[in-house]
Amino acid sequence: MTLGPGKIALLTGLLWFAALGSAAGAIYAKHRARELFVELEKLNTNRDNLEIEWGQLQLEQSAWSSHAFVEQVAITRLHMATPPAREIQVVRP
């Protein structure tokens, strides 16, 4: 089977456009992969920052519930005081 000059030119043109389309697709895929990688790194950084903040909140919560802190708030804000031992009465059923 012989190909005429018109068919060879057509096939050459088709191969040229196929190669060009393939190259454009590869470039787009690489660009998109880089964009997604940058987005993933931002999300990882955000996750790490949130984990740090969560740890700080847990430490703060444990500090707020400590006996010394509760006693300090009772004395300074609520003006409470521990009664002297002679004023303490123990009531038993």
C-alpha cells in the first residue's frame, strides 16, 4: 500500500499535533502537580500550627484547674479566705 503525498502530509500534520498536544498535557500535569504540592504543604503547616495551639490550650486548661490557681482566684476575685482553725466545726451525722 502506497501513500500519496497528500496522505503523508496529513499523517505528518496529525503526528505533529498529537506530539504538541502530548507535550502541552505533560506541561499542564506538571504545573498542576506543583500547585497541589504547594497547597498540601500549606495544609500541613496549618495542621502543625493547629496541633501546637491545641497543645497550648490543653496546658492552659490544666493550669486553670490546678488547686493553686483556683485558690488564687478565690482570694483575689471572690475575696474568700480560709477560716482560722478555731472557727472550723466538723459536723457528723
